[in-house]
Amino acid sequence: MKDGPLPRPARDGLAAILAELGIPADYGARRKLAPCEEATELVSIGADVLGREQKLAPSAAAAWGRMREAAGRDGITLVVVSGFRSVDYQRALIQRKLDNGRRIEDILKINAAPGYSEHHTGRALDLTAPDCPPLEQGFETTSAFAWLQQQAGEHRFRLSYPRGNPHGISYEPWHWAYIG
């Protein structure tokens, strides 16, 4: 897995996907988001909150395991909501929302466009805590979030979408990315 811009053929395919969904071609530039290359090597990190197997890139998976164990030693339970998502999965996710009558402008406040999601890299996790609904801003009131705020950096994870982020994506206290 490499960091950096997508190779030319992938960028051309990405342009077609964006056009198909009605996403402006300058989405990345306007949102200050670089294209994210899909991970080519993934390992299982176990089941998510719904019992589905989740995967991350090997380095992120190892860091996640260490962070989860450290949290556990401090009496904190971190629950995975999602890990790796392919460009195709992201495209289908946005298409379902469009099919349900949502406007693309509103969708892109919640979801990054296909090709721009940190989940593609295999280094991003959506997390929750027991007894906290997944993907809700109420996660910020949990002891799990407080622990992440204090300790995630030591494990090389960062909150990707804080309040007022420059990407135009809503505040997501649950979305953490490995930066190691």
C-alpha cells in the first residue's frame, strides 16, 4: 500500500464514478481532500458491532490492537463500527442514499466521495462504545471518546473530522485514522 495520489488510470476511473454520482470533478480540490488509494493488503481485526468481519492494513491493524488493549487496561471498551471500505462500496453507499431521495450536497457532508475516503486506505476506523448508538455525535460524551482524545495520539491515531474541519464533512467523533 502506497500513500500519495492515485495513478492516472485510477484517476480517470474515479472521474467517471464522480460524474455518475453527480459529484463535481473539482470535489477534491474544493474539499481539500487528496484521493485515497485502496489498500491492497488487509488483515482481519475481528467483528464489528453488527458481527461483520472488518479489515485494516497490517500496520493499522497492529496499532489498533495495541490501542484497544491499552484502552481495556484502563477499563475502556472500544467497539468497531467499520474499517476498510472499497471505492466500489463507497460508490454504492452514496448511490443508495441518492436512490432514497437524498441530495448529493447533503450526502457529501456526511460521507466522503468515492476515492476520497480514508477508509479506502485501510487505516481508518469508525468506533463506538457499548450502549452508544454507532455513528452518532453522542459518542463524544462517552468515556471511550475521552480516552481516545487523551490517548489515541500515543498509538498514532488522530480524529479526522473535528468540528470546523476544512473538508466540509460534519463533525465525526467516531472517525479515527492511523497516521503511523
